[in-house]
Amino acid sequence: MPIYSQDSPAYGQRVYRNDRDPDQSFAADEFLFRRFPKRSLVNGWPTALSISIEISIEAESGISVNRSRYSLPQDVLEPDCCSGNHRTGMVVLEFAVNDLPERVAADGRDYAFVPKRVPHECCYAHSEIWCNSSGDIERACEKPPETIRDLFRAQLLLKMRTMGRMPREFPLAAGFHSN
């Protein structure tokens, strides 16, 4: 049983793809949701270096997020949006599309970070933050150098803190216990 949905029909309509096409149009004020380990919070906030940047060139995938236009924040904790796993001990980070640094430059290199829709059959809201030098989601996702990744995380966290976007915790459904 999904943790937050109470098996409602609305959950299936919201979370599953249901033959819907990808929607690549992101509003600047649309929120993106990402799960984060609660144990890694320091005084209620993630630290910049604790925010993982999972970019896989081989799998052509960027940083996994869900978009608010098609999901609730807690959907990122659901097994359907977690490769079938229960995600206990996690909080949800929320940031707007316009919180993403447009470009990050260091050491003579310049990268853009942009959202891209990559829906899964069991998680229609799944999207990714792609990184490449052009900012074009039709071009391959690139893994930026460590300095760029560090600057991206620091700038994103600064924006989240400035906007007061604290990580959110959601209770587990009755009958489900974390270890």
C-alpha cells in the first residue's frame, strides 16, 4: 500500500503515467521535490556538500526530482517513485525551478542546469535536472567537474535558505514502521 495515498483512485491518476505524454514546459515558480536523508540535516538544514549530485553519463540521466505540477511533495517517498523501495528516515527538499542556478562557471568552464521531464510508468512526475554547457535538454547530459557541482549545491542551498524553504518531513501511514 502506498504510504501517503491510502490507496485512493486519485493517487493512481496522479502518480502513474496513464499514457500521458511528457510535458517539457516548466514554470519558473513550479516546485521540484527531492528526497534527502534526515540524518544528514544539520540544525534542520542540509549542508551544501551533503546534497548528492547523481548524474550518470552512461544512463543519460540527471539529478532525480519530481515536479509539483504532477505530484505532491511526499510522492518522492512513495515506493512507486523510489524504484519500489520504502524510503524511511527521509525528508523532502523543495525548491522552485527559478531557484536553480542558471549557469555555474569555474576554471574557465560554464555549465547550465535545467529541468527535463523523464516520466516513468509508475511515477509520471519524475523529472531530472540536466547539466550541459548549452542548457539544451535535447543535448546529452554532462557530468560537470567537482568544482561546478560544489558551486551548484552551494548556490541552490543558499537560495532555499534565503526563501525559507526548509526540508519537510511526512508521517508514515498507520501500520508502517521504519527500522
